[in-house]
Amino acid sequence: MAQDDPVHRLEILAASAGKPDRSLLDALLEGTSDAELVKIGRTIRTERILVDTARIYATAWSWWKDASKDERAMLRGASQELLVLAIHQALELERMRALREGAAAAEETSRAALEKEAELAVATGLALRDQAYDAMRDAAGQDVKHRTEVAMAVGTAENEEALALGLESLARVLDDWLQPKKGESALGVRLTLANLDKDYANALSAAALRVRTTAAKVGSIAPNSKVTQGDLDRADGINVLLLGQLIRAFDGAHNIHPAVPRLVPISARRLFNRRKRIEGEPESEISPGPITGGES
């Protein structure tokens, strides 16, 4: 799968963002019937939604992670929880699309391959974690504070998430040690002697991401069940509503401060086109209520 493939992007985002609270979707859709969702979903092809959500949500998530508290406060009409929910709904839409197109027949083969990939990521991650633990303890020397930092960071590796957290924590400790500090010149020498550098800290972080990503792929495989066109239309409708709300929220914040990026649809641009209001012409905004406009 290509690195810039929309599905690959969504899988990476879902792993990074964490799992959403499913009850949030029920609250968001309250008052919107399945028939309305299907009607909305029929205004656009699934592929167009997936292409735009993968790109747009990557932009939104990247901004959110780096934004300050004050910058985040400028975003009204959306939240981290809404963005996480939208990312996972887009990934679920792709799963449904794959099933609808006949991917269910290859589910076992796909699962086996993904499980093998996940097992390799875990095995590599465990080996790196144990290696880092030993090497960093040696570099810590007899310094109780530094040895305690290593012991606290390594974790238990009782599951994929625990392993990923341990790898990330060790990477953070090593990054901190690599920053020159007054009175700790001996630590810097021991790190050099142990061949512990920034590249190794980055390798630990990358291993953590691989563990999370491969585990998310296995966990998100949909069961081998029939997906009807109505099911897919309804899922399209849900994604249109989520995407529209995020686009409007970022657009409003950008108008207040240009540091907030606009989320500009391309494949679905006509569906979310903000036309200037002409006297007597209704707005073509997408909302949980009745809609007009759209594209096939």
C-alpha cells in the first residue's frame, strides 16, 4: 500500500488519535433519521469522501497536536473529540466500502497478513525495548535518579499499547539525557560510550508507532458480513455531516486568526461550496437537517 494512499493515511491517523467514545456519535445524530443520512450520502461517491477526509483530517490533526491552548480556544464548533470521531468514522467507511466491493472474500488472508505484520512489530518493539533498557541502565551508571527514570519508563509490555508507551517513554528519557545539562558531563560521556544518540531515540519512537499502527489495522478489520448500498449511503451521510462541521469550524476560526488552517475540500468541493448568498436563493450548507445541492 502506498504511503500517500488515503486508507493508509486514515490508519495512521486512527492509531495516533486513539479510540473515540462511540456514544458521542449517537448524541451527534440525535434527531437525524437514517433516511436523512441516506439522502445526504447519496449526494456524493464514497471515494470522494475518503480522498478528502484522509487529506483534511491529517491537516486538522497535525494542527491540533501542535496548537497552543490559546490557539485551540479559537476553534469553536469542533473539538478534539469530534475530530477523533470523524477520523474513525472515515476509516470505518473505507472498511464498509471494501466489504461492499467484495473484499470480504479475502478477509482471512488479509487478517493473517496483518496479524503477521503486527506480530513482527511487537517482536521488534520488545527487542528494542529490552535493548534500550539494558543500554540506558549502563549509561545511567550508579546515578539513582537516572536508573529510576529508566525503570519507570520501561513499563510492562502486557499488551501492544503498554509496549508502545514503554518505547515512547524510553525515547523521551533518552532525548532528555541527550540535552546538555550543567553538572552532568559524565552522563554525556557514558551515552557516547554506550552509542546512545538521537537516532536511537527516534528508532524507539518509530517502533512505538509501528506497534500501534499494526495493532489498529488488525483490530479494525470488519467482520465478514454483507454491507448493503443503503448501509454505505448512511455511512457516507454520517461522514459528510462530520466533515462539514469540521470544515465550518476551522473556516470560522481561520477568519478570526489566519494561523488556523482552512480545511479545503477538493474531491467534494461542490458539496461544501460556500456560495455567496443571492437574494431568494437558499444556502447549500450541509447540516443534520434537510439539504440541497451536492454531486454524484
